[in-house]
Amino acid sequence: MVVETVAVAIWAMLPAYIPNNVAVLAGGGRPIDGGRTLDDDNRALGDGKTWRGTAVGTAAGVALALLLNRVHPFVSGVVAAEPFPIAAAVSLSFGAMLGDILASFIKRRTGRRRGAVLPGVDQLDFVVVSLLLTAVVATGWFLDTFTLPVVVAVVVLTPLLHVGTNALAYAVGLKDEPW
């Protein structure tokens, strides 16, 4: 039962786990905030949140969900999750990007620089927003997929995966700091 719950949690969250990683690789270009500062004299978001990164990250998450739908018949005995409706694919992927953007906004308001750590927020920002958005736009699929045990597994596993991927990105030179 635990293995099945973990498998569903990872499978269902893959379209939300991928976008921010892809955005780092494909980012650059025009920042979403256009370089604007707010009344606190800090940037609204910063150079790390770009239109290209957001678009490519979202597209990568959607593409992954569609790919998972193609392999679903072959793994349905292992992963007891329903295929992704397009609304879920988009909301999980875009919700992850939006969560990261909102976290950046919060970090700038608290005076943190780009890449600075904000425990809890860094690990779960994209999870909370992607799940909330998906609950709104793909309610039936969300309720069938994200049972309480699956949500608990997501909340427990995500910080572990986050730390692991950050350490890997640091090791290969994609990040300046490991956390």
C-alpha cells in the first residue's frame, strides 16, 4: 500500500516536478517583472523569473504528462493513477511555475536575494500552487488522484527530492549554492 501510494504521488506530480528544472536550463531572456522595483526598493521578482523560462517549463511539464499518458497502459499495473487530462497537465505544470514565481515575490519582499534560502517555501511553493490550481480546473481527476495518503506522500517526498536535485544541480555547475 505504501509503495503504491508513493508511486502514485511521484507519477502524478512529475508534470509539476519538471517545469522549474527545465526553466533553469531554458531560462534567460526578458524578466517577467521587466526590471521593476517596488516601494521597498527591491525587484518585484528578479532576473531569475523570465517569460521564456516560464513558457518552456510549463510546456515541458505538459509534454511530460502527455508522454506519461502514452506509457500509462504499460505501467497501469504498477502505478494506479489515471491518465492526465489536458487541464490537469497544464494546471500542474503552470501551477508549479506560478508557485515558484510567488515564492520569488515573497523572497524579494523579505529582502532575500536571488537564490537565497527560505525553508519550507522553497520546497513546497510549487506543490501548493500546482495542487490548488489543479483542484480548481480538473476537480474530478484531482479528487480521484490526490487522496489524503497521496498528498501526505507528496508533502514528505518533495522536500527530499528538492534537496537532492539542488545538490545535483550544484555538483554539475547549474547552481551557485547547493541549497
